[in-house]
Amino acid sequence: MIPIAALQSIVSRSRPMPDDTDLSSPASAPAVADSTLPAQAVAVQGLTKTYRASGKTAAKEALIDVDLEIPRGSLFGLLGPNGAGKSTLINILAGLVTKTAGRAAIWGYDIDGAPRQSRAAIGVVPQELNIDPFFTPRELLELQAGLYGVPPAERRTDEILRALGLLDKASAYARTLSGGMRRRLMVAKAMVHSPPVLVLDEPTAGVDIELRQQLWAHVRELNLRGTTVLLTTHYLEEAEELCDRIAIINHGQVIACDRTEALLAQLDNKELTLLVDRDLAAAPESLAAYGPEKTGPRHLLFRYRASESPVTEILAAVSGAGLSIVDMTTEETDLEDLFLQLTRGAHEGEA
Ligand code: ADP
Ligand code: MG
């Protein structure tokens, strides 16, 4: 497990940069009072991306007029099926993909107006593992620090390696590292310039359960110590367990965005199926207010919000309609159902 103190010291140096940011020494930038910190770590307005048609592929609207605010300090999940536009959004923030329209700011710095500052404020762990196998973790971090202009005296290579449990592999060739170690090395790379915002694109895709738990623990810890984290995932349980806020994206559009509890509270939906004592030609008129669906000769399905219509009310109405109940089953909808509901047809229109 990672020593907490190590993580603490890493993130305590994550700080915003003043306007005259000297990117050659991000770690030595003067501390800025809390009141000057941006409320939104990331703010995106009307963000649109259309990939141009090429020889074989048609043009693709990967993002359509996306608005998104990621509050400072949050552990934010961008959840959506494959092809939803998650990586496109991340890559625009990282300066790797050019947007077609709209605005984006990281830590208050507009990506067009202050590209150097905005890029210095974000560390991105890309979806694809892209680690040069012939470098050691220490060399890779030093190289990355060089790219970001962190002077040797201010580099925290060993500290970061320790924080991610890689210090004992500091001098091993990357090609000898396990998949899990490589993932952690990617996180380490994204942190060399002490960005206040850390972005992880599908950090646990294809990663086994044990390692997933470990990565979650690292991410939680970083967040607890002050780093704003944005992660993309197509795993519901990951977003549900880890994130305090979730945005659901599908076909390039944000279709839900809220605190995780609030999203889950929307799922106050329940389903009740009743088996009654006789064949029904149709659901009785007197039950119309509850919108039952006849799912079998003697089966009635009710979809209801437990907070609005208690089950006893429905049962009373069924008795009132002169039916006896022989059996009943109930089901609760969860985030998975909401996700399926919202993203239904996700693959329609895809060849
Ligand atoms: P996600 O990360 O949610 O799986 P992406 O952002 O990678 O989604 O992709 C969104 C859509 O844009 C997909 O339909 C994908 O095929 C398309 N796309 C992604 N990158 C490119 C590209 N470089 N050129 C053309 N289309 C692309
Ligand atoms: Mg992706």
C-alpha cells in the first residue's frame, strides 16, 4: 500500500498558477489564497467536435454542444458506452484534439486564451498504455519532467514513484513491468508537474479486479488530498462507488449530470408484478392512475416511485378493483437500469 504521507506531500504541492505562471517551475509557484481558487476545476460550454470525413469514414459528430462543470475538489465520473465521446472530450482538454466549437477552461484558464497555463493545470492518463519499453520508470519521469520544464532541483521523481508503489522498480525496464505497474507508471507520468486536475481515461479498462481496487484506492487518496479527479469509465459500478458526481454521456451529448446520490435518488423507481386470481382481458379501468401493464393473462406490472405511491396504495387499489392477489414480486431499478434507459439505442445507427 502507498504511504499516505507520500501522497499527501505530492498533492499538497498541487496548486494553481498565478497569471504570470512560470511554467519552468510549477512547484515553486507562490501559494494562492483559497478565495482565488476557481470554483470549477474544469468548465466546458457548447463544446462540439466533428471529426472530418476521410477516405473511408464519414464525418462524425463526436461531441454536440456539451456543457459541463467539474467543481474543484470533486471526483468526477464521465460515464458512457464505447464511442460516446469521452476520450474526445478528455483529449480536447489535454490539447491533443482540436475542438470544432465551444469553450473549455481548466483551472480558470481558457484552453485557447491561455494554452500554456491550462495545459500545466492538467495531467492526463490516456486510455492507451503508451510507455516506451526501453526506458526505466525513473528515466520516463525525468523525461516527462523535462518536457514540462520542471528544473532538476524541483523534480520529485522518487517521491512520485514511492507514492505509486513503484520505487523498487525505479530502475527496471518498463517492458519488464506488469500491466498494473504500467498503469501506475502512467499515473505517475501525469503527475510530474503537480497538476491540480488529474484526468484518467478508462483507468481500469481490461484491468483485473484486484488491481482495479488498488487503483481506486490510489485515486481516492489523491482526491482526498486535494486533487480534482476526472475519470471516464464505461463501468457503472466504478462510477457509482468512486465518484461524488457523475455525468452520463451518450452519442456526444450529456444526458444526465448530478451528484451521485441525487442520480441514485432519481432511481426511486420500482417495479411490482402481481399475479391475480383470474384471467384479465385488460388491466381494470379503475387502476389507470397507476398505469399497469398486462404482462401475462393474470399478470399486472406496475412501475412506480416508492416515494409517491406507496405499495400499499397500489395493493389497496387492486383489491378495490375486485381482484385477489395470488403472488407478487418487486424489483428496484439501479444505476444500471438508468444507464440502459438513458443509453438505449446506443448502437442504433452504428454499422
Ligand atoms: P469514447 O472514448 O467514449 O469511447 P471517443 O471519443 O473515442 O469515444 O469516440 C467518439 C466517436 O468519435 C466514435 O464514434 C469514434 O469512432 C469517433 N472518433 C474518435 N476519434 C476519431 C478520429 N480520430 N477520427 C474520426 N472519428 C473518431
Ligand atoms: Mg475512450
